[in-house]
Amino acid sequence: MSELLDLVGIFVFALTGALMGVRKRLDVVGMLVLSEITALGGGVLRDLVLNVPPAAFQSLGYILTPVLATVIVFFWHPHVTKVLPAIMVLDAAGLGLFCAVGTEKALTYGLNPLHACVLGVMTAVGGGILRDILAGEIPTLLYDRQLYAVPAMVGAALRAVLFEVHLQGWVTTLAAATVAFLLRIAAMRRGWRAPLAKGVRPQD
Amino acid sequence: MSELLDLVGIFVFALTGALMGVRKRLDVVGMLVLSEITALGGGVLRDLVLNVPPAAFQSLGYILTPVLATVIVFFWHPHVTKVLPAIMVLDAAGLGLFCAVGTEKALTYGLNPLHACVLGVMTAVGGGILRDILAGEIPTLLYDRQLYAVPAMVGAALRAVLFEVHLQGWVTTLAAATVAFLLRIAAMRRGWRAPLAKGVRPQD
Amino acid sequence: MSELLDLVGIFVFALTGALMGVRKRLDVVGMLVLSEITALGGGVLRDLVLNVPPAAFQSLGYILTPVLATVIVFFWHPHVTKVLPAIMVLDAAGLGLFCAVGTEKALTYGLNPLHACVLGVMTAVGGGILRDILAGEIPTLLYDRQLYAVPAMVGAALRAVLFEVHLQGWVTTLAAATVAFLLRIAAMRRGWRAPLAKGVRPQD
């Protein structure tokens, strides 16, 4: 169950990576590289900090899922672009899931709650940051003001609190993931935005 | 004492990260991410290479100091910009301290002096490089020609030499840090520059 | 023998890094940083994922070879540029060697063949990707369509197959490296290209 949810998150993040490759008119190799790094980058960074072998290199499904996503985008990307609103919803689901799973893994390895939350957020947003850097853009996360990182922070914090009161298991993780997911969806729908520093005008 | 000096270095580097966020008109999340990565990135890279859990994830102060720096820059950045010359001096102090501390830690873990110096310089300049990449700029270090990396190399080499003659402890580290600091200040004041390859004209 | 081949690969990659520094009119520090990271970045990434201390920090030759390459490019870069076609051939040799050596090392550490191939390719192309990101460019690998990554994938796969049938030792590694090398040379000569996603027009 937990593995399946993980693969869904990886698949959705991989789609956004391959689509970025199409938008930048990269070839199929570029698409695959972006897809793999978007999907697996956050988790690999988390595992490097935890000083454990990255999960992406322990299971074949983790590496093969982005291959599937790249193939789909390669042949059917106009259709994929049409369902982009649906993908944004799935991406929000991936964000929620990855922040909850990442925080839980860090807590299991004995990190204190604050550090575990930082790693949880890193799991959720690290792949997207690497994708944007590779594509030659400033990471969306830093300026889009649409509360991408904030829901991940809330989900991570909630998962850490539940862990501290000894609530564990995948239902707990799913609960924290759901809160982050709903918050992200609400932020997109209602245009909630993170503030700029005092006196700074928006870019547009 | 050593911990306090470390936090001062982190605080100053964090200020430069958050200020870069203001200059790029990023939101508060972008400011915080740049601040954390500028302050902690170099040390995390060093610890990953040393194959030990990153110090930034062992102590709460390391993660919280950039939060404080971001809050200060968020509300008072015009004032912070006014004291930028003072911050450049503090940044030089951070540079000196981080190269000395990084080299010492690497030597303690049994690396030979040359490798320890490389890691010391990486500790000092790694965060700034990551900050510039995330902000979509070529790392200042690579082209500013104002001897940013060279003082760090000298400080690291000095710390390694002192270690080889069995001089240890924080006084020794502070001595190496001070030499790097003074060299960096002198380079800024006198406009010392690193040479371009033979026959290459400056960019300006 | 294996060590010598390794140093040749590092030297050639280091040349391409230092030359990128000249093209971007960076100072000697920037040239050195690009040179070291181009030459050693891929192997360091591989070793971080394998959770072992990076080989680059175990041997002095690994760190010093890029210093030599930087000195040569610093004084004689117009001559180096003239022999660029020869360097492209040597770069293909480095590519072949690094993908075979990287895959073999990963297999030795017990990774399954697919993961070992991913790490082998990462060893071969990681340094170049980091070089391009630091220089402010989209990694050539992602868009040049000249089959840079594909020969590395083939070489890595071949090395993994040979390992599975219990063929080991440096002759086997050299065989896989040679196949990748010849494939890369053929791709350059004949202009073989990776396809773009369906319906996407080339950039030029």
C-alpha cells in the first residue's frame, strides 16, 4: 500500500519532469534525465543526509517508473498537456505524500522533529528544484508565491507531531499527506500567496 | 566558544542568502530556502564527502539561525542593505572561520592535508555557490576575480600545516581563520584580482 | 593500469572544464573549480550514492590532475583550442572509460545491474552536467542530441552483462569502454541524433 502510493507520487513528478523537457524542446535523453531527477532527486537528497543508501537504488520500480512516464510524454504529450489541471492535482498529491513519507523516514532514523521536517520538505520539493536548475530556470518554488513549500511544511510538521504522540503507521502518514494536499489545492484555487519582503514589489 | 563562532558565520552567510532573495524579488519562502542553503550548504557538502551525518542536522541552532536572519531581512532589509559594507566584513569573517573549521574537521577524520584543504575551501565557498546557482546566476566565486576563494585556500593550508606540527584546539583554528579574514579584507580594499588566462580580456 | 586509464579520463574531462572557464572569461580560480568539478563530479556523485568515501578524496593524483590541466589551459589555451577535435576524441575515451568503471564499481558493491548502469552513466556524465550548470548553461547532455548519454548507457549495459556472466577484470572493463567510445565517435562522425518528442520541432 505504502509502496504503491510512493510509486504514484514518483510517476506524477516524473510526468512534470518529462513535460518540462518537451517545453524546453530537449531530446528524449534530456526528457528521461529530467524525469528521473524530478521524481527521485528529493528522496536521494534525503537519504544522502540520513547517510543511508538511497531508496531509489534499492528498488527497480523507482528507476523504471520515470521511464514509463517519459515514454507516455514522448508519444502523447499534447494529450498530457490537455490534462495538465489533473496533473497539478496529482502533483499536489505527490507533494503531500512525499513530505509525510520523508518526515516519517527521518524520524525513524532518530532525527529530532525540526530536522525531520526539514528533510520531509526536502523530499517533497528537492526533485522539482533540481528539475528547474537543470532546465536553466530559477526554481519555481522560490518565486511562484503559490504556497508550494508551505503545505509541505504543514504536512511535515503534522506528521512529526503525530509521531511524537506515538501515532504511527501508513494511516497516520496518509492523514498528514491529505492535509498538505488539501492545503495545496486550496492555495491554487484561491490564489493564496506567500508575502514578499516589506516594500518589495511583485515581479509582474 | 567554537560553537558560537560557528553560529556567527552561519548567521552572516544566511543574511547574504536572504538579501539575494530580496534582490531577486523572491517571496519569503524563497528567501528562507536561499538563506538556509547559503548558510548550511558548504558544511553539508563537506559532511557528505566525509560520509558522516551533516552537522546541520544534529543541532537546532544551525537550522534556526537562518530563520532569524530571514525574519530580520524580511522586515528591515533596507537597513540591512545600508550596513552591507559591514556585512561584507562579517562575510569575510565567516569565510575565514569556515575554511579553518572545515579543514580541521576533515583532518580529524583522517584525510591527508591536501584533501582536507579542498574540503575546507568547499565548506567556506560551497553555500555561496549553491545560493548563486539557485538564484539563476553564475557563481560569483568563478568570475569576480576578487580573491574570494584564494584567502580560503590560504587559511585552509595554514590550518593543515599547524595540524601537521601538532598544533590543535580552537586558538589554532582562530589563527588560521584570522589570516584568511585579513587576506580577504586586504583583497577587497586594494582590489587584488585573480588573473585571467593568457590573452583573455576582462568581461567589462 | 586501471589507475592510469582513470587519470587519463580525469585529465581530459579536466581540460574541457578549464576550457569552458576560458570561454566564459572566468579567472584562474573559476577555471580550476570548473576543471576539478568536471573531472571529479561524476565519480563523487556515484560514491555518495554508494555511501562510500569518494575516491577523489583518497588519492592525491585525482585532485592534482585537474590542477595540471588548468595550468596547461591557462598558458596555452589557444593551442588547446586548436587540438579540440583531438580532445573530443579523448573526451569520448573518458566517457567510455568512466561509464564502464562506474558500472563495475557499483556492481562490486552489490547493486543490481539496472541500478549499476544508472550509476555508471552518472559517473560518465555527472561531471559535465555540473560543469554546465556552474557555467550558467543548460547541460549540453540534455539537448545536444548527439548521443552523448546513449553510448554511455550501452557501455554500462555491456559491462553489466559481462559481470553477470562472471567476466571480470580490467580487460572486460576496457572492452565495454571501447564499445561506448566507438559508438560515441560514430555518432559524432555520422551526426546520429536522439529523437525529439513527437511533433516537437528542433530548436535551430
